[in-house]
Amino acid sequence: MERREEQPGAAGAGAASALDFTVENVEKALHQLYYDPNIENKNLAQKWLMQAQVSPQAWHFSWQLLQPDKVPEIQYFGASALHIKISRYWSDIPTDQYESLKAQLFTQITHFASGSKIVLTRLCVALASLALSMMPDAWPCAVADMVRLFQAEDSPVDGQGRCLALLELLTVLPEEFQTSRLPQYRKGLVRASLAVECGAVFPLLEQLLQQPSSPSCVRQKVLKCFSSWVQLEVPLKDCEALIQAAFAALQDSELFDSSVEAIVNAISQPDAQRYVNTLLKLIPLVLGLQEQLRQAVQNGDMETSHGICRIAVALGENHSRALLDQVEHWQSFLALVNMIMFCTGIPGHYPVNETTSSLTLTFWYTLQDDILSFEAEKQAVYQQVYRPVYFQLVDVLLHKAQFPSDEEYGFWSSDEKEQFRIYRVDISDTLMYVYEMLGAELLSNLYDKLGRLLTSSEEPYSWQHTEALLYGFQSIAETIDVNYSDVVPGLIGLIPRISISNVQLADTVMFTIGALSEWLADHPVMINSVLPLVLHALGNPELSVSSVSTLKKICRECKYDLPPYAANIVAVSQDVLMKQIHKTSQCMWLMQALGFLLSALQVEEILKNLHSLISPYIQQLEKLAEEIPNPSNKLAIVHILGLLSNLFTTLDVSHHEDEHEGPELRKLPVPQGPNPVVVVLQQVFQLIQKVLSKWLNDAQVVEAVCAIFEKSVKTLLDDFAPMVPQLCEMLGRMYSTIPQASALDLTRQLVHIFAHEPAHFPPIEALFLLVTSVTLTLFQQGPRDHPDIVDSFMQLLAQVGIQFKPIFSFLLTNFFSVQSISLTAVLALKFPEAPTVKASCGFFTELLPRCGEVEPVGKVVQEDGRMLLIAVLEAIGGQASRSLMDCFADILFALNKHCFSLLSMWIKEALQPPGFPSARLSPEQKDTFSQQILRERVNKRRVKEMVKEFTLLCRGLHGTDYTADY
């Protein structure tokens, strides 16, 4: 030991012998953990201490570390080590030592009753763990014994100290139960035992809480203890007296928070709704807090109003169905609902002057759901009572959604503004939900208010009020079909009358127009009322998101009615794009909007507009192509290529995206002649090649070029055909020079769309064979350096295997190619990137079925199949994410179905070594798994279930709560 005195913790962090775990070394390591400035030494010390805690020596040194002359940090470690030993290694303790261990713990708790609180808590947790392990057989009346022992008069500790220690012990007992690792069957027994034992706890808690002489610290602890016990699902009727005492304690500011917590936990138990009589007794108690709530709101005491609101909402939200069922008590429940309404409308702006109103929003969903779930007769009665309440709720919510004055809002932090934005989204969701209850009358109500506001000459209206009413409309129109509403024409007529002097109001006007874009498509005569507003807003950078997204919605929904406005829309859009008013993402949306717009024009019109729209960018790109590459012109190139690809994403003259609507709804015939996008692409093809030649080694530029063609191919489908030969040639040259994943993804897209067209086989086939050859050469240097290329290549192979079978079969006739791809795919199964692993599994499920019919494939499977199986078993054994198990099961199923004799030989050999694929498996479990797999050659679903079961065994998760993830 002497030679290691400098760093005992670090010394122990290696392969420590049992002799290292001495009291002296533990103390030195703790000193190092707390006081050594070197972070590496701290980490080593922590690692060593974790080993010490679970070592057999912990039973010895823990008690010594608890000596009165030690500092609290050392005593705390001793108490923690005891808890770990008891909770995790209970089976190591001989039964004849239970009683002495229990007695020692009681003695230590008594000592620490007047000592360090954190050490006392850890010792209580250790004794609680011991009690749970001994209950009910070895220690049938554990809780009653604890109460009796701590109430004994002959203890050296004063009464208050003993009382607090007992309360601490009783508080941690249910908490320890909730987190304990007890097996499921034991958990049920212990829970039942604790339910009986609460008879020894509650009378004591009631006595201490109601006793006038009980000091505040004791009553505080009583409330925390009660809060802890009710989470064991104690029957609500057994808690009545304590809940009433907790309500009384709400008047004491020191006990307020603990009382709220206890009451809310008691009311919120899932089982509580069975005790309707107790719930009915609670309503007057909650209503009795209204004066305290009003006072708190008046005095700006946010903590008190928040706490009382939590109690009211807990009762209303958890038990609205049970309380609504008591029809004869409808008035008292309505009073509770009105109290919650007061909390929803609490004065002040969320989150700056109040944080309470947001707690109530879920209650309104719950109440509405419960009312609408009743049979027709009862529902009609409650609709009559609660429709006026919900109309009031709409007014309250719209008032709460109002922005503060500009001056006040200017002082808000960005975090407060963001919280307010989220709060308004929650209000929006609530309003949308309330529409189910109130229906069309809600829209009429909002429209009448807005109309009165905008047409009244008596008093000037605030923009906040207008904005909130529009926000209400928008919330509903975004998700509810308002096409048959008779108030929308009036609303569209009112919008131009709004005096827009403020960004927030202007934003909401835009979003409201956007929410009504489907309605405008059915009523095109109204487009002209709002389109000028949108085009005007496009020029304001502060309205960038709302104006561009609204124009995009209008262009998508109303494109067949926009030709008369097309020239104006294109001109305004061009102007704002040239002035660079918008950020990159909004510029891309704007190009998508223009794509939708142009799709509905005649081909000559499209070409004319395209020419004026993209000529400035083409000129700019020509200039950039001449320049020496540098970071700033790279950004400009990527931006221009992005604009073109977003335009081509939505420019669809064949109206492919309308096909789901049925031919009768398509308003234009499919035009004849070359596709305008193809015409433009052919014009700029040389220029794009020129840009590529200078930027071939830049992944971003290559990706942006590929994106133009990929998005065009996806939109144009067969119309893209004239471009296939030259694009294949360009991709081949590009990939041969510097292989990049985006080129493989574009190749896959071409295979996907044109594999059914024999006319396009030659160029696509030549491209596929070229990229395969280049990729395999690249992989000889090590595929791990190119995970993105491995991923894209495997996905390409799987796609070719599914759709382009002749060329896939041709590729498989070359033994060296098959072997090279196969070895790469086996390596890729071990990659951490899930998409790569999935793609590689996909390749094998396409390859293995051919092992009987294609000789090179059969030869590769014979030579390398065992390696594949071992990689699959390693993955199932714990090396791969559990979410990928279905993919590995597919490989096992394919091996079993197509290579049965080989698999039956390999799987037994592979599972032979001890500890493979997991040290947690017994030879019997491995044998069972291999037999199960070999028996199942028809039902793929069963194989997936077997693999999931086996991977849980390998990971030590079988039979735990983690299996719920499956």
C-alpha cells in the first residue's frame, strides 16, 4: 500500500485485488474524488469506488465508515454501500444474519437522528430495502415494528429527533418500493402487505398533523410522508381525514407546498374514481379555497394561485366522468368548473405575470370528451349546461392569447416570447377541439365579434383584440373543413378592412388567409380580395415566413384559378428574390409556390415565365462557373442550384400529384410536346457540367446538382425520359472521378422509375455496372471510411435486386464482384449507422434466394456464409440496436429457407464457444434457439419473434419492463 499512497483510487481502478478495498483506501479514494483538481484522477477514483461498493469487503468497511469521527461525505458513502449491498445482493446474506443486520441499521438510524440528514436518509433507504426484502414472511409487521421501536421512551435521542427519523423512514419506504428490483410476484405480495400496514401509519400521521403542539418541521415531514404513501394506491376513503387535515394546512404558508403535493397525489391516484362519495366531499373543500385564490391573485402571489389551481384541476381532470355521473350534484361540479375557468382566465400575460392558466387546458379537453361520451339523453342535458361555459371559455382563451402592448412586449426576453408562442399553440389546439362541441355557431360568434370590432365607429379597437379573434378563426380553419361555413365569405370581405399596423397582426392575417386557401379554391371569385395583401406582404422581411407559406398554399390549392394573376405573382416574386429579402428556406418555398403556379399554365406561357424567372440565375451561374472556387461563390452556387431544384419539385405539367383526385377533377388536358422542365434542363445541362468540373470534390455542390435531377425525376416520372442517356453519362463520369453518395442515390432513383422501360435499359445498365466497379475498387481500401457510400450502394443494390432483376442477375454471375460486395455488406452489418445496416440486410435478403440457381452466389455463400451468420448472431447478441432485429431475422429466415443444410451445420458450430454471442446465455438456451430457427422455414413472423426473444436473453432484459418496448 505504501507505494500507492499518492493515488489510492487510481491504483484501485485497474484490476484491483480484494485487499485494496480497505477503509483507508476507500477514504483516500473519496478524498481524491472530492478534492483532487485533476478530472482524470476523479474519474479513476469514482470507478474504483463503484467497484468497492459492490465488493464483498463492503459489508466490513461500510460500518466503519459510519463511525461518529468520520466526515459526512465518508459516512454517506458507507450508508450508500450498505443500501447497494442490501438492494442488489440480498441473496448473498445468510438468513440467520437478517435480525442482526436489522438491529445494526436501527442503531445507526438512532445515532444519526440528530446527525447528518443526508446520511440519515441513506440509512433509512437501506433499512427500507431490507424491510421490502423480508416482507411479508420474514418480517410480517415491519412498519408497525418501526413505529413501535421509534416511539420507545428509553431512547437516548430526544422525542422530536426520533419522530423526524421515523417519518423519514416511513417516507422513503414507499419510494424504495416504487424503484425496487423485486421480482413481479414478490412485488404483488409486498404491495398487499404495505396496504395492510398503512393502518399503522395513517393514524400516527393524522395525530401529528392535527396536534397543535407539533412543530412545523414535523408537520412538513408528515405531509411528505402522506404524499409518499398515497402513491401506493391507498383507497381514497382511507385518506379522507388526512386529506382534510392537508386542506387545513394550506392556510400555513410554510406547509402550503407540501400540502398541495399531498392533496394532488391523493386525488390523482387512478383508483380514486371508485370512491365517489369521498370525491363529492372534496368538492366543497376545493371550492372553499376560492377566497384564498382571489386574494393570491390580487396580491400577485403566483405560487399560491398556482398551487390552488393544481388542486382544482387534479379533481376536475381526473374525475370529471365520475362527478358528471352524479347528476343530482351537477351544481357543485359546475361550481368547480367555474373555479377552473377563473384559473384559465387568471389576469396577467403568460408566462411573465402568471404561469397558472396553462395548467387548465387539458381539463377542458377531458370535460368535453366525457360530456360527448354520454348517451344521447344525458348528453343533451349536459350540452345545455356546458355550451354557455364553452362559449365563455372561447372568450377567456382569446383574451389570454392577446399580445401585450408593444412597449411591454419589447421588454420580454426571447425565452418568454418563445414560451408565449407555445402557449398560444396550446390555446389554438384547445379552440380547434372546442369546435367539436360548439360547431358552426362558434365561427358565427367569432365573425360577429370581429365584424362589430371592425365596423364600430364609437371606440378605437386595439390591434391585439383583432389579432386574437383572427387567431381563433385560423386555429379552427387550419384543421377543420370550413368549406361549407356561411361566415367565411364575410370574413374574406372583412380582411381587407383590417388596418395592419403591426407585425404580429400582419402575420396572423397571412396565416388566416393561408388556412382558408382550400376554401378559396372552391370560391375563386374571392381570390382577388386577398391576393394583393399577400403579394404586398412578400416585400416585408418581417413577414417572410407567413407571407411565403401563404402564397405557397394558395398556389398549391388554387393553381387552376391563378392564370389571370400569374404574371403579377411571378413579377412580385422575382422582385423579392432579386432584392434578397428572404432567407434561404423561404426562397426555396417561394420557388415551390411558383412551380405550382406555372404547372397550370399553357406550355408556351410556362416557358416564357421560366425564361424570365431563371435567366438572371443562369447568367449568375455562368459567371460563377468561370471563377476560381472559394467559399463565398460556393454558397451562391448551392443557393442557385437549390432554387432550381425547388422550382422543379412542384412544376408538374402532367399533374401527377392530382392523380389521386380522379381524372374527372383534373381541369387541364395533359399537354403534348416536350416537357418545359426537360427543355430548361437540356439548355442548362452544359453549364451544370461546367460547374461540376470545378467543384467535383465538394460534396455539397455535387449534392445540390444531384438534387436538381433527383427532384425533377421524382416529379416528371416518365416525362424525364429524354434526359436519361445524357444524365447517365454525366453521373458515370462524375462518380468515376470522385465517388459520392448523392450520385448513387440519383442512380437508384433512375432505376426505380425507369426499370420497367426496356428502352432505357442500356444507359442505366451501363451506369450501374460502372458505379459498381468503381465502388468495389474504393472498398478495397476499406469501406469503414465511406459509411455514406456503403449505405447508398447497399440501397442501390437492394433496389436493383427488386426492380432490375436481369441486370442484378448479370452482376451476380461474376464471382469476384459477388464476393467483394458480400464481404463489404458483412462488414457494414457492424456499422453503427442504422440505415447502412438496414440496407446491407436488404442486400442479403435479395442475394440469398439466388444461391441455388446462380453458381457464383452459391459458391460465395458456401465460402463466406458462416462469416455472415456470425455477424448476424453478434448483432442479435447485443452489438446492434434492438430496433434492427427484424432485419437480422430476415437474413436468418432467408438462410434457413435457401441454405438449410449449411445453416444447420454453421449455427451449431457458431454457438458452441462459451460466452458467444453473450455471456448471459446458457448452452441450453443457445441450443433451444438454434433448434427453433431450423424448424421454422415458412413463417417469417415467428422467426422475428424468436429473434426478439433471444436478443432480450442475450442482453439480460428478458422478463423486465424493457420488453414493453417490443
